Amino acid sequence: MPLAPPALKHWRVGDVIGRGSCCTVWLAERPGSAPVAAKVIDLPQDVRPHTPAAARLEARLRRLQPIRHPALNILYEWAFSTCGTELWLILSLLHGASLDRSGRPAHFVQATASLAAGLAVCHEQGVLHGDIKPANLFVEPDGQPVLADFSLPLPPGDGCDFEPDDAPGSPGWLAPECFLGAPASAAADVYALGQVLIETAMGRPAFPPVGKGLAALLHLSDAKNRTPFLDPGETISDALRALLRRATARDPDARPTAAELADKASALASTHNAP
């Protein structure tokens, strides 16, 4: 069981509740507070404290920390470990399952509106998510959807020099323009959210799973650049279908902003036509 860094010593670490390729998530608590998740990330050599990469990482975390919305996994605190080999994130504890495991939320239109509203709050603060995909969207037991795992500028140890909001995202949900060299953007976030929601409505991926190697990425890029928009078919109302088709338009200028997506989905949720 790890000891929290001095800056986070008021948190007592408990059991492991999750593991990833370069991180472990622990249950943590302190007197008078609700339990939280302590995510401990193993840092590459070039992202240790006092390096330029670490400074970019800290800038990203400082921008994320004050953002609050029911549809966002909250970052309460963060600190580097004493030896500088780990980054600790104290996050709101999620009790639900990720969207790739839980399936379509019961109130799909309301979930669409809530997720888009949370994303809009981020964009209003100049913060991109950068890696929206089913595994990073959770559905809580009460039905509240939550965006988690914001991208962080953590190069894989090969000297890559990512800016905080230039994370490329996961290829399967990357906007078409990003395959052509465009940086991550608010419009790319909207595309990824729209694609995930369409996939959730369809009950299957919009594109075949991405294999390894350049050829697989080129095939996916070609598929996305040949597809003007994705279509969830008749699994949802015509109005929501049209809205999500706009969100996944090939041209980023044709997509609604996250705030527009939230407003229009909220309006649809208030009508009797919502699925």
C-alpha cells in the first residue's frame, strides 16, 4: 500500500479498485469527507518534476482542478510523489461502469444533454478533454453520465513534446481532420462525443477495431474522411438523429459547439418525442 505524498498526507489510502497499463487506482478517504479515488500514475523519465514536460503537465492540472459539473469526474487535488516517479490525482469516486460495459443509458437524450453540457463547461474554461471514447464515459447507478480520464501530456518516454491540449486522442474516435494533421480542438471533442453517442444508440462500433501499424491507421483515416457523417439509423428520434449527425459532420465548421449540442438535446429531452 503506497504512502501519499506529503501534500496529500491527509488522505488515507485503502484498497486497489482499478489498474491500467501505467497506473493504479486506490480507494482513499479522510475523516469528514466522502471516499475518493487516488489515481497513481507512473511517470516517464522525461516528465519528472522540474522538467519542461512536468511544467506543461502541471499547467494542465491547474486548469482542470477548478472545473465542476455533474457530468465531469472532478479533480480535487494532485501532487508528485516524493521521489518524483509518480503523479497522484485525487478524483471523485465513480460507482458506475464505463459505457463500453454498461451499454445505452436508460434516459439517452438526457444523458446526451448532460455530457454535452459538461464538455461545454470545459471548453468555456479553455480545456479540451482530448480522449473521449466509451471507456472514458461512465454511467453512475442513478443514471448520471460522467466524462473521465482527461488526456494528460504524458509522452511515452521517447522525447515527444506534446502541448497540454495537443493530445492526439484514441484513433477509433479521432475526428477526421486530426488524421490530416489538425491539432485537437473543441470541434474534435464534439465529434468524438457524437461518435460515442451514435455507437451507443446503434449498439456497435461505428468503425472496425483499429489494428496495429501504419496501414491500419491509414485505413481508418480513409474511412473517416470518406464518411460525411455517421448515422444511428432509426434507433433514436429523427430530431436527435439529425443532431448527432451534425456533431459528427466531416467538416469541423459544420459541427455544433458543445454548448449548442447541450441546448438542443435539452430541448429535445423536454418534449414527448425523446426516445
